[in-house]
Amino acid sequence: MDGGEFVYWRRDGKEIIFGTIDGTIMAVDVKLGATFEAGVPRQLFKIPGALAGVRFAITADAQRFLVPLIPQAADRPTLTAVLNWTAEIKK
């Protein structure tokens, strides 16, 4: 792993959640006390596309994630604009 970005502490202080440059969301268990101890980072999930913006959000218990994605061209609805439609009605 080559580092991370967008770091979030779980509210109880027992875990750090972060994103990697390749779009993977990772977690690492931590112990706070006289010294700081960090466990081995583990993959939670891979973001299935490009982020719309630069951040994601998590709930306090780190059980739910809000990840804004850029829609793919196939996912976008089609919009059809009909010009001069009143002329078509008269026919």
C-alpha cells in the first residue's frame, strides 16, 4: 500500500478509515493509550467508479458510507426536447 487520503476516525476511536489513491476504502484498528498502536490495514471495499468530488462520508459507527460517484454515460437518462411541437399538433 502506498498511503492514503481522506482519513476518518470512527467515533469510538478504535478504527481509522481511509481511502487509497486507487479507490479502495481501507480500515485499520487502533489502540489509544500511553502509546499509539495501529493494526494491519484491511480492505473494506473498492469504490466502483470515479468519485464526484474528492471526498466520501461515513456514519459515526463506520457501518454506512456515502460515496458520490460520477455517473457513467449508460446510466444517464435520455432527455428529448421537441421544438415547434404546436405545429405538429395541427397536422
